[in-house]
Amino acid sequence: MSSNLIDFSDSTGLYTLQLPSRLDSITTVENFIDTLRDKYDLNEETYANVLICLSEAVINAIVHGNKEQEDKMVYLNLEVVSGKRLIFTIADEGDGFDYNNLPDPTAPENLENFSGRGVFIIKKLADQCIFNTKGNELELHFKI
């Protein structure tokens, strides 16, 4: 696991995490978000939303995208724009999925399912959520 930071004078920061497709990689993500909370003085709501969304996105990338194949990586990039906006990109090495045709987790027949809520939750908590065409990369925006 590696992590790099490049700071620019215009208060834009770029961060990169390369995570093996193991569920314990989520600890690295959580520690990274804790560091962001302190560095950018995130309020509790923003911190909680970022933590939940990134946890869901990275777990989905590990489990569904890369099928927990440890030789495949999950890439987490962050651009901090003028200290006012966080733009995360989460990508996996999987085949992608059709994010436009997901079952509605609030439909009565899906309420008791153990999975299928992650993308729904992400869309509700992030300020903006954009998938690439293939469905193996997600961009999340948060105002800070």
C-alpha cells in the first residue's frame, strides 16, 4: 500500500492510495479519512458522509469489481480544490457494472436483502456522484 501527497501553492492537494483487493484495506481508507478530517477541519456531517461513501465504494470495488483477487488493485485518488471541495475517484480493475439498472433497495421485495444498498446510500450522501461508462470508476464530490 502506498500513499503519495503533492501540495500546490494554490491550496490544491492531490492524494493517491493504491489498495490491494483485501477487505482489511478499508482500515487504510478509514485512517486516510481521519487524516483528512484533521487536515481540512471537516465538520462531523461531512466527515461521516465521506467515511460512509468511501467505505461503501472501496468495499464494492474490492468485492464486486475485483472479486477479492489480491493481485488486482483499487485506486483511490483525491483532489482538494481550493480547500473548498473534495473530489474522490475510486477505480477497480474489474469489468464494471450497469449502474443505471440497479434494483431499488427501497422496493418492498428488496427491503430484507443483505446487499444492494451501497450505491443508493452513496448517491444520497455525496454532493455529486458520477460513474464512468464502464462502471468501474466512481467520482464523488463533497463540499467542505
